[in-house]
Amino acid sequence: MSGPTLVIELAEALSPAVLREFRALMVGLSSHFAEKRPGCFDVNVPAERLGVEDRREEDWRKPFPLPLLGNTSADEELSALVGFNPQREDWRRPFLVYLMGPGVGDESIFDAEHADEPEVEAILGFKPTHAVNVSACCNREIDHVATALLTAAVMDVIGGVANAELLDGQASIVAGLPGLLGITDDDGTALGTAEFLRAWVGHPAFRLVK
């Protein structure tokens, strides 16, 4: 993916009832929803549905002159082509959110991502049997915020523990946040609750690993 990813570690497979609640959450949050397989969702999630305040100026849709105008004089027909950049500030953030593990899909990815992690398992207090990846398809600041808040929303429904890679120097920043369960000895990974993710988003130095 081109943006950040967070992992929700699970101690057991999701029950059919919880999987239905998971799906209902994703449908409710999404402006675009496609289910590739049970528990695997290709979605667009408007950031405001995650509680992110829209701080754009009222005139954020500024005119975007098309390159074909160049330095030539613009007659009325050419002027009509001057419009809004359709790629500017679209808050419908694209994500892949997918359950993985034995019996549900992407088992090889799950095995590769969870090979030889005794320190993580010690902090968790269990060996993960399944996981959910929340992967942003873009890498703007809003995508980092939306990834953390979407992951927290999913955890509210399915449980689990967030596994977040840390950038250099972030271990000391997150160490005092509520909901943190632990940090690996190499300061490379933090494990925490949904409360931890929401608290981290509120910190000025918040940033996920791409």
C-alpha cells in the first residue's frame, strides 16, 4: 500500500456474529464499499465520519488553471475549461481493511508478518491466531489520522490489540499515553488499545509508519 498500515492482533478467530458486526461497521462508515471475501473490504471512508474536523477554508475549491492555457490569451471557450482540480482535498479516504489468518484468507501474509515475534507475544499475553490489517491507499497527513481512528473504530467492534510500528524517537512520545500495553525493546513497535490510538492521534508529534 502507498499509505500507513496498522494491525489489529486477535487471540482467536472472529465469530460469525462479530464478523457481521464488523461488516456492518464498514458499510456504515463507507461512501464506497466492496467486499472481496468475508472480512476483506475495499472502502472509501469520509474522514468526517471518523470524527475528523474539516478545517479547510471555505474557498478551498480554488480555481485550477489547466496547463493547456499556457501564456496564451484565454477566450471564453478556454476560460470555461478552467475548473477545480478533482484530485484536491478529497476527504473520502481509500482503504483496504482485511481479516487474515487460518481459514479466512491471506494466511501466507499472516504467517510472514507474525513469524518469530516472542517479544510481541509476551506483551500481548497471547499468540495471535488472526489479525486485521487497516491499510490506507494514500499517504497524506489526513490518511495517517484516518487510519488510526478507523482502526480504533474496528477494535471497538471486534476487540484485539493494535500493533503499530514506530518511527525513530517516537517511543518516548507514546510511552506515557493511556491504553499503551507495551513497547518492544528495540523501540520499534507499540502495542495498545483503541484508547491508545485515539490518544496518540491527539499528540502533536503523531505520525504512523508508511
